[in-house]
Amino acid sequence: MLAARPSIRSLTPSKIRELFNEGIGREDLLPFWVGEPDEPTPQFIRKAGLDSIAAGETFYTHNLGIPELREALAAYVSRLHGPIAPDRIAVTSAGVSALMLASQLLIDPGDRVVEVVPLWPNLQEIPRILGAQVATVPLRFATAGWQLDLERLLDALSPGTRAVYINSPNNPTGWTITRAAQRTVLEHCRRHGIWIFADDAYERLYFEDSGVAPSFLDIAGEGDRVISTNTFSKTWLMPGWRLGWLVVPGALIEDLGKLIEFNTSCAPVFVQRAGVVAVTQGEPVIQRTLERFRRARDYLVGELNAIPGVEAALPAGTMYAFFRVAGMGDSLACCKRLLREAKLGLAPGSAFGPDGEGFLRWCFAASDERLTQGVERLRLALAA
Ligand SMILES: Cc1ncc(COP(=O)(O)O)c(C=O)c1O
């Protein structure tokens, strides 16, 4: 029989993709299902990529990235989270690759890992691709904000557990781990030798005062089993460039370089050049995006809560509202109906695991006008 490995055959196909495929070519549709910014990459960042190609930079780079980018990222991460040396940073082909590499580096088949859910589907499937056993700890919904049951997480992090995946701010809920909870989790993981994979993809889309979400990097030392993964996709409006990075303990960097060689060998050099400009000159882009998304969030969550049967918490971070619809048993079926009858594209909560059922995800990286039209379509569809 011609067949992929059992762990690959059992991967769950993306439900968002299933809907997306149904909506292809539909111009009358208002899509809010994909998690990407609605603006193209700023011109000055695009130009850096074009200049690099024009200069003939079309060759391989060092596995860990060009020194300029590793240094720029080290300075950036150090500014946000305290001193990190460039030799702890590896440049990757986007955040998803950073997560796969971190997992390949440390997860063996049969290892037990724990994830806080609901969660971005890619992050749920990566450990499964590697043959790990995945245990989940669900966040609890409250209109005041999603909550982590810390005792439940600590119980799940039993001795022998290899790693915990924490995405904070969390896609899809916007839940953000508190500093106090981080300290408790770090202490616990230190005691039991458990790795913390911190997916910091949305750390700069954080609406509290500081504008930077608490990161495990703030409190971990180089000797801690902590890996932070990150991406240019959201922070600098660069999803199509496929650029990201990892911060790892120095002791792992050489092995990580080998793994990158056998995965992608390196990120494209002209993409890395654009990355240097983004990291060193992109702070105004982040501030502008954050303000725009904050207004969109406040508007959307207010409007959603005004629809009978809908309950939404204000997300502390990300660009998503993850809201409950009373009486909705099958979120995928509901999304298909919204697509067909209301021309509205939302992501089903079940795409983020069974604990997301009963909810819908709305990406609010969109203009006021589109959000207003979308809310009206949802209001009419739910009333029907
Ligand atoms: C939680 C989370 N982590 C990581 C990523 C990685 O993004 P990319 O692969 O575009 O860098 C995403 C993208 O949606 C995400 O939602």
C-alpha cells in the first residue's frame, strides 16, 4: 500500500482551509477567517528586499542567518526582554518553521507534551507529526476574559513530561499569561526538567499599557529550558515573506544550525535583508498597527456583545475575537451556512481543537467599513 506514516495520515486537515477553498473566487464575500494583517508590507521594508535582489544577493547564507540580522534581532529582543546575545538567535523561514525546528530539536516519538488550548492548529499538529503524545489544558471562557486554571496546568505537567507549548497572547482567544503564572510555571518546569516552548508571535499585538506581552524570556536565564519562537508576519506586516526566529539556550545553537541545514539550509538572503530594516526601523509600523487594531478590537467586541446570543471577551492581545454563539453545536456547519447565506467568512472554533467548539473566530485586522458590514451580516444571519 502506498501511504504516508500513520501519524501523518491521522493529521486533522485544516477546517479554515476547507472553508477558504469553498469561498475561492467569491468576490461578494467578506472574509475574516485568515489570521493575517490587511495591509501590504510597508514600502521601505519591501525596498530593502528588492535592493538586495538587484544587488545580486541570491546565494545561500549561514544556516543561522546573516550576522546583521542576528545582531539586529539580539538588540531588539534585548531591548524588550533583557540581554540576549546574537549567538542565541537563529533566523528561520517563518514562525511555523521555528516551532517545527524547536520541536525537532527536543521531541522524540512517544514523548509527552502539554499544550494550553484552544490553540492555532499548526501548533497542535507539529508535535503529532513527530509522534509525540499531546495532552491539553483548556482555557476557561468568561466574558471578563479567558482564564487559565494554573493548578490544572501544573498537574498536567507531571514528571517525565518533555515540553509545554504556551502561545501567549493566544491565537485564537487573545488570552495572555500573567507574569505571576509565568513564574510559577517556570519554577515547576525547572524542578521537573520540562522544556517551555513559548510562542511569542503576538507579543507586539498586546493592548495593555506596555505594548509588549510578558515573555518567559523576561524571567528565564540562559541555563533554563526555555525556547522562544517568533515571526515577522504579524509584527511587521510580512506574512508572505516567511521570516521568523528562535531564541534558544546557547548550548543548543550548534545542533539547531545542523537541523536548519537539513530543513531549509537558510532563510532567503533578500528576505533577511528586508528583516534587518524591519527590525531596526519598523517601530513606527508597530505603533500604528497596534492603535488601528485596538480601535478595531474595541469596536468589534462591543458590536458582537450587542447581538443577542453572542458573548465575547475583550482579547488582551492578538488580532482575533473568539466569541460564543448560544446554541451553536457545530461551528464548522455554522461557518458554512454564514458563508453561503450571509457571505461572511469566519473561522470555526473547532478548528482550534475540541475545546474551541461553540465559538467562532473573527480576525479584526480590517477596515472599519468592512467590520461594520460584517457585523450587520452576522446580526441578520443569527436573527434568521
Ligand atoms: C500562534 C501562532 N504562532 C505562530 C504563527 C506563525 O506565523 P508564520 O508562520 O507566518 O511566521 C502564527 C500564524 O498565524 C500563529 O497564529
